Amino acid sequence: MAWHQISVITNENTAPKLADFFSHLGAVSVTYMDAEDEPVYEPAIGETKIWSHTEVIALYEMDADPALIKSQVFIRFEKDGLQNWRDEHIEDQEWERAWMEYYKPMKFADKLWVCPTDQEQIEDGTVCLTLDPGLAFGTGTHPTTALCLEWLASHDLNDKTVIDYGCGSGILAVAAILLGAKIAHAVDIDEQALTATRDNALKNNVQDKINCYLPEQFAPIQADLVLANILAKPLIDLSEQICALLVSGGQLVLSGILHEQADSVMAAYRNHITFNPPVQQEDWIRLDGIKH
């Protein structure tokens, strides 16, 4: 099946209105893209941030009339500076298979492989985590996850109790078990993330060692290692709660932090944690340390 894909660039104030209008005109989906490679940092609670120059992309079925859509949009948004109007035909495809062309086996600290299905790596002295792209965050390709995987593969996890706080796909919890941890508790606010974690645990035959919880279901325990790959603001807001999950001498690994946010995050934890020097990959920072 083919589709009409209509895209246009506008400003951050007009983009949400234009997206709504595309939907009103029958778009089956509307998405935003950055038109200028401009970073968007984490929003406040309840706030949705988009780029100052945003490409709004609408997908229509083939019986739609792009010329009519264009005329209605330009009448409605005559004064709002729409630019680079494009109308393309795109062919349907198996999107998961297309993504898999770009998702290849990755190796961390010469000890941990993360591989898509049917590309597993068997190598002496390593373990292999099988993971396919899905709806929950965390495949190892993003620096925030890669930094955590590198830490896990570089440390002795034998017989450790682990908490993965904000587990996403469960990749960190599964990796910890494969690397020798005794048990992992995976916590996330999103039921979809917990479903992905259970599926990935089953795929890697560690389902009996990973427990999944919504935050309100999780009775706090103290673990040897706490991993939290989320964002700077929730990491700061939850600092006391996260520190309380660690035994004395326990290890803490924090990620999802932009380099300019590192000092603020460390300040929120310094009463409890002695940090090692930050580790940076691209614009992202990993913090790790030990509870006093």
C-alpha cells in the first residue's frame, strides 16, 4: 500500500496547530521532525517542547487530494510562514525489518554482546544478550544506554542484587543477570516497559531472575547495585528515594544526563554518594559512585 506524505516546516507555535489541522483533514498520522538539528532538552512536568523550526509530517491514504489539503492549509495558516511544502508518495514496508538493517551486534567492554535475533555472537569469555527494537526505550544504540552497559560489563556482578529504576526495555536488568547478578528488580511507570522487560527476560532465559513492578507496587528493598537511566530532573527529584534503595557500600549508576546537567545531579546525591569522575559519550554523561 502506498501513501501520500505531506511535510512542511513552520515555527514552534504553529506546529501543534498545524498538526491538529492535518488530523482534522484526515491524516492517519502526524509527526514532528527537527528542521535544523536543534537539541531539545528535557521539559518541565506537563510541558511538551518542540523545535523552533519544526517539520510537520502528515501521512494520508492514497484517495486523499494533496492539492486540496495544501490550499486549505495555506488559507488557514496564511500568516504563519509555512516553508518547504512537499508532497511525496511512499511505499509501505516492513518497518521492523527496515530498522533491523541498521541495528547490528554491539560489544561492550570485551565481555557483553547485545545482538538482534539471528545475529547472536558466540565467543569465549563473553555473554550475548538478544534484543530486538521495540516500543520501549533501550536497545544499546543510544549513548545513555551504552554507557550503562559498558559499566555493567566492566564490573563484577556475581551474586549481586540489582534494581533497574526506569527499566524501559529491561536491557540493563537482563544484562546484569547475564553478567552474574543474582536477581534484578525492574521498575517503570509504563506498563508497556514492564511488558517489554518480561518479553526480553524470557527471550534471554532469565525470566526467573527478574521481577517487574510499577512504582506503587514496589516495596522498597536495599540492593547492591542501583541503575537509573532516566533524565536529570527525575533523577534529582528522586535522589533520596534512589539512595535509600542502596546498601552501605552499594554502587549507583546514573545516566540520561546531559553534560551541562552533571553538576546539578551530583549535588543532589552528594550527601549519600561518593562519585567517580563522570564518563562522557557524545553529549551524554554517566555518573557512578558508592554509597557512604
